Amino acid sequence: MQSYWPLPDHVETTKLRDTVVKVADEGKLDVGGDTALAVYALQLFIEANYVGNGVYKDAIPVESVSACDHVAIEWLRSDGEEINENLVAPVLLAVAEISLQNADQDLHARWWLARTRSLHAMLLKGQSFDLEQLVVDSYESLIDETATPLDRTLLTLELARAQLIFKDTYTAKDLLDEACAQRRLEYHMTGVKAKKTKFQKLKQPALVVLASSQTPVKNIEPVSFKPVPLNSETLLEVPEYDQSEEFPSFDTNKPTLLTPIDAVILSLYARYYTQKSPSLESDAMSREEVLAHLDRIISTSSEWLTTATALWQRSAIERYSSQTIERGVLQMEALEKDFAAAPVSSLEFFHQLFVPTCRTRDTELVDRLLSLGLFKTAIPICRRLNRVVDLALCLAVSGSESEAREVLNKYLAKNPKDGRAWSVLGDITRDPAHYLKAWETARYGKAKLALGQLSLKDNKYQEAIVHLKDASSVIGQIREPWYLYGFALMQLHNYDEARYAFTRCISIDDEDMESWSNLATCLTQLGQKAEALNALKRAVAVSRDDASSGSTSKTHAWKVWQNYSIIAADQGKWAESLQGLKMLVSHDKKDAIQLGVVQDLAAVLMQGKPNELTSLENQILDFLYENLQNRDDMSHLFKAVDAWKEAV
């Protein structure tokens, strides 16, 4: 059965217009049963909210649609859960569902009712157990009554999607496995060796999805999508895989064309692995599982909506890597244009897929743009979403400060308790009074953070401590207020409180090199030198990891090694101290090597006999003469070492 409805004749259009006008006039949803009318209304709703076109405006007066919003939203509430308030023309969804409930309950009408209720459930802010039971029962009875293999598979996939909507991943997985069996789809997720970077010499293990349609692929062409290229200096556009030893019949580098339904199955498997993970951001294994499915769909899909959805999902995941985040944003921008131009026929598998709404896509895209600092590009989307505060921020950064102030002042006149708006106005005008207003009206933590930063800039450390303590009480889940709080405390020699602040920093991010280093400084000042050395060991470990990925600032890393050399020497850890000095040399910071540390190492050296040196003593001797012999402040030290060598 089709997931989309052919263009209706004039009679259906007139019926729907009259129905909506009547609802608007009477303020109640008194709708008769009519399957054709219901499916037409549902189709217009889907196009308005998922494609973004305004076709419904040609069929129904816009003012009537708007007048129905309140009554429709109230009717769509289920188990106390509200429908998403940002939907376009929710009355169309309500009319579709009521009309199908009142229509003759043949298999055709019941199938469309199950689809409508499933979409209704997806658009609720929370989970409705009554609606869930109706949807599941409907699909299960339809599957039992359906004779044709194709319809049975479609219903199985729609029920799997419904179970994923209702967070029942176990049942959904069983249904997807059943759909695979029905289609005789050869599907395996396995590990193979792969080369992913241009300069990689040894291939590393990687996940790959192998899938082959057994149903004949007749008169089907691959979709004409051209995914945005990575254009990376290091990453290959497409990984180069070894052949699978476990499944040798599959060519991992030249996958075969999938039928549309088989591509849909893989898309739902990708969704299953997404929901199975508590967080894709922190769960690298789950990310690989999801991406393996999406890449298989993108490589040879024959269905437009499935491929578009897979590209969008991949773009969303690519934000977790600095090497792919830019491609992800460019791909999202391209997809927005593709969705806007999509024909109705492209929605054929809408009811089997998880398609993001227009507003969801806009929101994700603008969030990515803002995170990358692409403020000018984000301006039209902020206007479309009515994100006034973000719009003002983008305008200000793009050079339109006067318009930004005007936008915010007009907004704050109606929303005087919006703390973020006051804070952004403070960012634009540099007026601390706006930050204070943000704190007084809404306890907006970032406003206090901004005040703390201003105080630090003026070296008003006691004042900064007050502001930053307030900020950390509200936004203590982020590092910055704690770090600056600790820094201000250190300037006033309050090392005990500063230690607590930096401990909070590393509880948020265990790889925060600067906080580990500052914690070590505090511990040293408190006389806890062994603990300080342990903290510095962690700092230098993080420094090495970051340096190998090219992300560490040498400005900060050399200071860590300087502290490491000093505290290790103080603890009598001579090998560690020497290691710190060697790292300072590698950072071109010979002048940061402390005379006292070198004197201590020289003393260790001269305790031995020149002709019976240990490995460590030999390393100290070589280091001194290779790196420090030209330092004027150490000339006396070298005279002493020379005399010691000659005394043999």
C-alpha cells in the first residue's frame, strides 16, 4: 500500500476546506468518517511539517488553519502529554485521525489509522501508554490479517518503528530480524581491517555492514544524491576495506544496489543502535555501529527519503569529530534545500522511517552553525525559528550591533525576565548593568561568569571570587566558572579553596591539563608534594595524548613540564625531573629550566665517580653539556662539574 496519496480531485479539496473552516467557526472537532479526506489531510500535514512546502495553504484558508490551532492541540493531548507546539497546521493531523476513527473499519482505513496514530505518538513531548497500546494492537491485528508478503513486510517495519518510538528496542530488534527473514535480506555487521587515512600504513579493525538484496532489483536506479565530500588532508573520502574472511562472497569495497525496502530495514537498524546507546557522544562503539549502517545505505541506496535521512543522521553524528564536523554542517545545509524541493512521491516510505521535522532540522543546523562560529550563515534560520536571542548574537558578531540591540530591546520589553537575553545584551553593549539584571531577574549563571571575567581583567580578584562562586552554584556542571574561580583564589593565595575548585574541574573533564597542573601547584603550596607530583604526572600524560593528536597548545604544555621538573626534583625523583627538563628543551624552552633543579641534578651526578656512572648519571651529564653549557647563569656549575671530572 502506498505511503503517499495521489493528488486529490476538486471534491476532496473542497471537503477538507469546508471541514477546517467549520472547526474554526465552531471551535470543536466535529468530523465525519471519510478515508480519502483523512489521508489527504494527513498528507498535507506531513508535507507542511517534514518537507516544508505550503501546499496546504492552496487548499485551506490560512486564517482558518491558525484559528484551529488551540482546539487541535487540546484534542491531540494524550495521557496528559502535549503535542509539540511548533507544528504547522496541527488541525490537519487531528482531522485525519478523527475522520479515520469514524470511517468504515476496513483493512485500508485501519492501516492508515495506525499510521496516523503512530505519527501522533511520535510528535508528543512524552510517552502516551494509551496511544501506544492502540498503535501496537492495530499493527499486530493488521499483520495477522494481511496476505501479501510485501504488505506484511511493510506492516512489520511500521510496527518496528512504532516500538522504537515507544522505546521498546528489544521488540523492535526482533521485528527487524523478522523483516530480514521475510525479505531474505543477507545482512551482517562484522569487523574487517580498513584504511581510513591517507597516510595510514597499517590497516586497523573497523566495523562494516554487509548487505545484499535477494529480491530482484528491477528497473531501479541509484538515487542521484551527491554527498558533500570531506575534502580532508588526512581522511580518505571512503575507507578502503579488506575483504571479509567470514563472508567472502561480499565485496566490501563495491557493495551491490539495495532495494528500497531493504534500505529502509538498514535505516531502522541504525535507529535501533542509536537508541540502544545511552549517549553516542561518549559511546564510540555505538557510533561505529550506527555509522556502518548509514554508510551502507548512502553507498548504494535506491530510495530518496531513506538516503536523505541517512545523510542527515550521519551529519548529526559527525559533530563529535573535529575532522568531520564541517562536512556534517555543509551536508545539512545541502539537505535542507533537497527536502524543500522534494516531490510528494519521495515520501513513499515516510511511515517506515524516522524523518526529522523541518523545525528539528533547522534547529540542529543552526546549533551546528553557532557552535562553529558561522553566525552570518545562521541569521536567516534564526529568523525563521524566531530564536530572537541567537539572532541578536549573530547580528552583533556579523557587524550589525545596532540592529542586534534593537532586536533585544524590543524582545525584552515583552520578556523582561529572560536572563539570557539580558546577558547577551551585556555582551553586545559591554554594560555590566545588563549582566546584573540577568542575575537579579533569572539567576542566569553565565551573566555572573561574565562579571567574574570582567573583574579578573581589572585584577579585582576578591570581587571576581564573589561573582564566580555565584556562577558555579548555578552552572557548576561546566568547567569555566570553576577554573576561573580557582585562578582568582590562587592570586589571593587561598590554595585550599583553589584546590577544591580545580578538583571540580577535573571531575568534569579528567583530561583537563591546565586544571591538573594548577591543582599540583595548590597541593605544593599546601605541603602535599607527593600528591602534587601525582597530579602533574596526570597533567603530562594528558599533554602527551593531546600533542599526539595535534590539539595541545605548547604555551600551556611547557609550563606543565616546568612544574613537573621542579616538584619531581623536590621529591628526589631525579629521573622524572630530568624527563621534565628534556621536554622543556623539546618545546624550545631552555630558558624556562630552573637553575635550582639543574644544581640538584648536578649534585646527584657528582655524588658518583666519573668513571663509574650509572645510566641516570650518564643521562644527566649528557643533558647538561648538550643543552645548557652556554647558559651564563650556569657557568659556575659547569666549572664545578669539570673539576669533578678531572679529579679522577
